[in-house]
Amino acid sequence: MNTFIMPADGLGAVTYYVIKNMGQNCIFGTVVGFLDNIKGKTKGAEFCSLPIEVPENVDKNAKVIIASGRQEKRFMQQLKELGFTNVVNTDGIMTPDNAFKAVSQIQADKIEQKYGLPSVENQVRGFLVDFGSEKTSLTVEYINFIVTQRCTLKCRDCCALMQYFSNPADSDIETINNSVDSFFSHVDFVRTLYIVGGEPFIFKDLASFILKISEYRTRIGCFMLATNGTIIPKDDVISALHKADVTVVISDYGTLSKKKDVLIELLSSAGVKCETLLNQKWYPMQSFSDKISEPEEIFRECGIACTQVMNGKLYYCDFAGFGDALRGFPYDPENSVDLFSSGTSKEKIKAYIERSSALPACGYCTGARVTTQAIPVAEQVSSPLSYKRYE
């Protein structure tokens, strides 16, 4: 039986290694390739030395294993509509033991570096954190809490649209604290939670906000903070990071990340876990466009789906959230979920996060698609980029 794994990412790699370790008589068949919606990935591309295909080009009798949490429902629906009849998830495939064995092999084979993947180990920890226990009513795969729009860099292709902000602002501490309480009043567990910006070490109330989130630490798998390695945090922030068991993820942009070495040494000496993202690959990110005719195609092929909380609202992705803040498209309440609304419920959040159709904002997005041609990492612009603003 020919088997494909979808998508071609970190969890897909783990699933492939797990099945490969099961041997020739594995009931899940022989993995012959990966499926992915991002067409730029599939033009003669490969992943883990196997070809990547778009689902439309594959025999519909093939077995497909969906190796994704958040997008599982979306992929299942897509494949069903295309006529696939043998589609399963990773239940019965990944256990903690065989998954972490696969992680060790992936690290030894340098798969993360070869394909520019984030930490596969952290992805697996988040994915398996509630393995073997009763599923909670609403488990969220990934969430970003935005503490500031200010950044020390202005990357031309920033997926958070920092390159468009002329007057970036910090989040109001009372609003984001209340957002945390409201979010966790509906969500039972988060596999990976990030504090991000902008550059979060700029945020003056960062220490107290870290401790606020830590009130829900038992309901968070991986608690992370992303930084660009340009700022040394204050002592109270370092203390809070240690107390809340936060892993600091440093994007290494070479000479731009001028304080990364001092930061790593400081965090390590304070007992704060940190990891550095090396050899990153950047591709053309989403940007503003006049209303386009195929928002569903943009949504289906999107490579950036980072759910975020900002200004009391839950957004499906960076473009929806930061684009709303920038007024880069007409306001539409369907682009977000108001966490402070009496009409917000667990069911509403679940339906929004697991959606299989485009947001209104998708109609104004050029799309975030992995192409065969990478672009320079963290290339800087001297002034904010222009765009059409909707009042």
C-alpha cells in the first residue's frame, strides 16, 4: 500500500521516521511521499528524501496520514472533497517513546537544518503533551500573545507586518492580562504558547505579564518567548522567565542579532532554557493587496497560520491581526473573535480556529507561500513601507 504523509513539516518528518522504524510489515504501508498544499514546495521538491506532491496529483486510493493537530480537520475535509477514502490521523502511530526516538534520528540526520525547520522536539512535546489522558474539551495547538508592535528591527519581509508600522504601540497591560483570563476561561489546554512582538523584551510590563500567564502554567505544554537577539532583558524579566519555565527562542540574524551571545550566556547562567534558530530560510511573506478574486486559494495554500491574541481579540493569523491593527483592509468582525464579548464561547473559538474557509482578510492578502526561491533573511528597510489604509 502506497502511503503519503501530510503536510511536509516537522510532525510529518516524525511520523515518517516512526513508520520507517516499524519495518517492512508495517500496517501503515510504505511511505512514498508527502502531500502539501503549498505549491511552491512541490515543483520537483523533496522532503526527507521523498517527493512532495499536491493532493490533486495523487491516486485517490492511496493512504494519507494527517500529521497535524490544528489543521487536521481542514486537511481531512479537503481530501474527502478530492475523493480520498483512506485518510487517517496519527492515532495509533505516535507514542512518546517512538516519537522521541524519531526526534533523535531527525536531529542526527540534521533534518531541521537541511529544511529550515523549527525545533522538532518542541513540536512533538506540544503535540503529545496530553497523550494517554482524556482529551480536554478544547485544546489549542499554538497561540501567540502579542505584547508590543515595536521592534528593534524592520525586516522587509516580516510575517508580522512590522515593516508597515509608522507608530507602533505596546499592548495595554490590563487588556492583555484580562485577555489571558478570558482565553483560558474557554480553552482547556495550549500545547505551545508564545509571547511575541515586535520585540517582546522592549515591553516594560513583560515580567508581570509572564507571571500572569504562569497562573495557567499547568494548562500550557511549551511556554516560549521569541526574540531577535538585540536586547538584554532586565533582571526581573529573567527571574520571571526562570520561575515560569519559559524557553527563550532566539532568531539568529547574524550581525543584526548583535547581543545574542551575551543573551545566551546570561540566560544560561540564570537557568533559563534557550534555543537559537540558525540557518533560517525565508520566503516571500504575505503583504497587502487590493481585493483579490480567489481568497479561498490564498487560505488553502497559506504557509503562515499563527493564531494570536492582541487587543482583546483572537486572530487566526498574523495578517488578520496585525493587518487589522494597521487597517490594511476594511473592518469585518468575522476576521476575529472578541474575547470580551458575552457571545464568545468554547464552541465559537473552536470553530474559528479549526475553520476550513477563508477569512474576509484573506481577500486582501497576497498569501504566504513557500516558493522554490528563498529570499534574504531579515533584510532591513530604512523606513515603513506604504500601503492602502482603510478607515
